[in-house]
Amino acid sequence: MTEALLFAWGNFVKLFFLFCPFFVLNMFLSLTEGASRKDKRYVAVHVTYVVLVVAIISYFAGNVFLNLFGLDLDGFRIGAGILLMIMAQKLALGSDTPTASARPTSVRDIIVVPLGIPIIMGPACVSPIIIIGAEALKAPDVSWFTFAFGIVGFFGAILALGTILYFAEALERVFGKNIIRIFSKVSGVILMAMAAQMIARGLFAFLDKSAVGAKILETITQ
């Protein structure tokens, strides 16, 4: 049970940072600007459902997805890390506030697209979830109970994000938009570190499996 709890906690931490909650909060406030509190909270609750469904599918079907397309886990890890690095770089350095023309006529139209997908559950977030699920299934020391219990960590992260969006107006009053934007940029730096770790881990594991890679690693370590 302790192993399952630690695994779930690890999933919570990883997914919560992958969500970039302050970035999502900033986008949520921009996309729902001028909407009533009732509509904002309606969007917050329903986008949480969307994120939950996508996360569960990605977690449990990740290994099937990799096997279906004949993808190696470490190779996929490298690709996902590069994608996450690109997103983190844009988050840390780019502009992340939608213009008025980008907002839909009805605020409820943003629930699935673009808020649920791709702002929250974009490729850079879905890919690591697939990796977490596939890696847990392949690990000999991870039981089916631990694997299944790991979804509790995702539930916690999604609930935390949903709570942040539900009380978005209160958080905006407490912190202000400028502070939220600064936190959003800082989360981009954290994501870059996570991406670098994913790329390095996947690259060394990928090289270790091949004869050429083994020689390269041997040369590097000498």
C-alpha cells in the first residue's frame, strides 16, 4: 500500500506541474473576461470533466498506443521531451494572452476547445501521461494494484486544477494578473527542467540498447 501511495503522489506532482496551473489560470481569465461568475464556474467544472476523461484514456491506453504504432518507449520519451521543451520555451518567453478576437461569442464554447484541448491537455501534457502509464505497466516491480491506484494521483491534480479555475476570480483579486503571469513564466522554467530530464533519460536508455550507442556511451565514460 505504501508503494501505491508513493506512486500516486508522484503522479500528482508530475501532472500538477505539467498542467502549468498559473498559465492555465491566466488563459482562463483572459478567455472568460466579461463573463458572469455563473458562466465562469460552469466552464471550470465542465473543463475539469474533459481533462479527467482525456487523462484517464491517456494513462490506461498509453501502452496500447505505443504497441499499436510500434513505438519504443524511450524513443517516445525523447520526442515527448522535445515537445515539452518547445512548449516550456514558449511559455517562459512568449506571449500567452489571447486577443479579444480569439475569444468565442459564448464563453461556454471554450470548454472542450481551446481550453480543455489543447491549452490544458495538449500533446506536451498527454505524452508524459502516456509515458507514465506505459512505464508503470512495463516495470516488473509495479503491481496492477499500484498501477490502477496511480490514477488517484491524477484525480488529485485534476481536482486541484479545477479548484483553481473555480475560484479564479478570487485568485485574481488576491494576486493580480501581473503576478499570475510571472508565476506562469516561472512554471515554464520548471517544465524545461522536466523536459531536459526526459530527453536525457530517454537518450541514454535508447543508446544503451544499441551496439552503436553502447560504444558511444563507453567512449563518453572513459
